[in-house]
Amino acid sequence: MIIRHNLPGMNARRNTDKSKSKLSKNLEKLSSGYRINRAGDDAAGLAISEGLRSTICGTEQAKRNILDGIGLLQTAEGAMDEISVMLRRGYELSEQSANGTYNETSRAAMQQEIEQIQEEIRRITDCTEFNGIPLLQSSVGVQSGSAVIAPKTELPAWVHRGPSAAAGKQVETFITPETYTATDSTGATVTGTHNVEHAGSALDFSSLTPKNKKELLGTGFYNTCFTCDNHYSIKFTTGTGSTMSRSGNHYIYEIGIDNVKNGEDLVKAVVNGVGGNADYNIPGNPLHHYTKLTIDGTNKNKLWIYDNRSSEKDFSSLGTNLQWTSWTGGGAGTVNVNSSTHPSTGKFGQGVAYAPGTIVPVKGDIQLQIGPSSEEQLEIILPGTHEDLLGIGKVSVLTLKDGNSSMEKFRNAVNYLSSERGRMGAYENGLEHTYRSLAVNSENLTQAESRIRDTDMADEITNYTKNNILVQAGQSMLTQANAIPWQVLEFLR
């Protein structure tokens, strides 16, 4: 028997402290409702749980965003419904005026009502807002000759532009080495090569990366012919091929960029898309007049748009003794000279050119965050109900002929507005589907997070009971262990 160390007491105390620690954690889990209260409880589980909590939070906010978006769309659609009623009334008045049974006084009264309808449509267009955001004032774009440059179709800021973009016309010089036939002072035929100057413009896509490529979608650039008002537009879209659509003298080449990885790929896609062969640096030609597109000879990320005719001031003379007779431009056959095009008369700029009044698909006016990740966004193109888009700015019913003409204008306006209301309805239906999907996702994610983080109360109460008994037993044993040294006194008495 020893008295300097109470080893049984030390052992009993250590086990009692261990049981108390477990009991304390049991109480913490039971009182908080969480199985994991600190990283030490379950480090891996905590990491997973925190990630799920962030996703759940983002999902719940996305649901609120969607409800706000639906409210915005419903506000716009409600105003458009009333405008539709007024347009139908305008059509009714136009048809009434087109009937020969009415005199000038009657038609003047009809015209007065038409003007009141126009004024009310303007007021609704200007005043319909959602949280200060105008809903019906979608821009018709900027006029460029006989075209309208669609709003929000400008190229991204990282596209390097030359002076032509700033000037709004093709003021740069593009040079091609051309084979010529000439005569000298004796009348003898001479052949050779001459660097021919062309009026042009350039865009450099060196900064294009897979990450910023999506910023090109829906954007583009345009130029016009140097001698007429033909508009040639390049518009970047999804897909891998190219298509061309025409409306009057507006040619729009849609270039798919799904397979594009860098600027060189993009320039090749553009040249190939308008009928050239980018692999062999053969210029693409929009098939009308003299506009060509080609790759820069040294910088493969750079695209040139130029007039295939010469823009030199004194093109006929190649020297003191040589008089130019013909030349072959870019392997495309003998072509003309147009020395008056430098400085340029051709327009050039960012954006996609459409015929005036065309309803164009542009990048969204409103961007909704409809999911917990940055990629889950919806761009909404807001409608426009001003007179330029509706086509009723100058309607008149003062004569029978005017009334008959106005019928067609109001009918077209009703059809356009119905199409726009249908587009808003499609957005709304899509958002409702997305909301329901997010609600299911949130429920499932919450269930998964609960299984990791929450306390199983029945299991934890069982552990609590066990550890509570162990603590009490340990305290009892500690009392017994402390009594052992007192037994030594019995021997000393």
C-alpha cells in the first residue's frame, strides 16, 4: 500500500473527465439540434455541409429573383394588353373611315380619336416602369443610311478597333500586290507587280479567349458598299456554320462560333462564312459589288474589310514611262478602279444593320440571375411599343384612301404587339418552370444537408443517458479510490 500517489483515484478521475467531455458534447448537440457544431466534430462533413448551405442560399435567392422577374413581365404585359385594345380601336376607326358614307367632318372626328389613341400609347410607353426600370421603351437602334443598327449589338470592348471604327467610315489603307499589264513610252507591253492601295477597315481579335468568347454572341459589325447603300453585316451566333439572310439591300451573315478558340479561328470563320477560303487566305466576298474580307498577311487575328478596287489617286501611272492598262485583283479577275473612295465614302461601324422597323433579336435589356451559379442567367429582351416600332406614327383617316391605308398599319401593329406579348408570355412560362425546378432542388439539397448536419435526437439521447451514467459511476468510483489511502491510517494507529 502507498500514500504518495493515488493511482486508482487518478484513473477514476481521467475516465470521469472523459465521460464528462462526451456528456458535454451530447448536451451541446441536443440543445443546438446540430450534429456538427465545430470543425472538430466532423471536418469533411462540415465542408460538404457548408457548400450545400451556400447552394441552398443561392437557390432560395434565385427563387425570389424569378418571382421579381415574373412581376416585371406581368407589369409589361398588362400595359401591352391595354395598348392592344387601343390598336384594335384604331383599326376599327380606319375601317370606318375607309367607307364612303362619311364626310370630312366625320373623318375629322375619327382623326381626333386616332390622335388621342396615339397620345395615350405614347404615355403608357413612357410611364410603364418596374422599380424605376422602363419596360416598353426598347430602342429601335441608330439610323445608318437606309438601315438601323440594332441596339446592344456592339462588339465587346476587348476587340481592338482601328481608326475606321472611330470615324464611322473606311479610312484605313489595305495593300495587295497585283500583277499588271502596261505600256511604255514606245508602246511596248510590260508586265509586273504593283502594290495596289484599297480603302478599308480592320478589326483585331487577338484578345479572344474561350472565357470571353460568349461576349461575342449577338454582336457584330457592318460596312456599306462604297458606291451604293448596300449594308453587309457580320453577326456572331451559336453553331458551327454560317447563314445569310437578306432584306432589301441588307445582307446579314450569321457566323457560328462554337468551334472558335482564338482570334485566328474567328477570322477564318468570318472569311469562310462569306464565301472565301480562310485556310488559303482567299478573300471572302459578300457576292455583290466590290466588298471583300480577308486575313491580315502578318497578324492572323486581324480581319480586313476592304474595297477590291484601287483607291489610289493617280492609278493610271506606274512611273514616268509606264501607263497602266489593266490589273487582276486578288485572283478574282480584272476589276475596276475607284480612286474616289479614298478618303472613304463607305460606312463602317459596330453593330448589326437591319431594315428600319425590323424587330431584331438583340442582347437582353434585363438580366435575371435564375440559379446559384454565375452561368444561370436569363437575358430578357424588353418590348418596344413606341410609334416607330408599331408603325402608326403618321396614320391618317382624313380621306377614304388614308383610312384604307391605315387599316393595314393598325393590323400590322396589332400583329406585332401580339407577337411581343407572346414573347413575354414565353419568358413568364419559362420562369415558372424554372421556379418549380428550383423549389424541388432546394428541398432535396436541404434534405441532404440535414442528413449531414442535424442531430439524430433519439440516438443522441441514448448516448447522453449512457454518458450520464458513466459520469455518475466515475464520481462514485473516485470517492472509493480516495478512500483507499485512509486505510493506511488504520495501520498507523
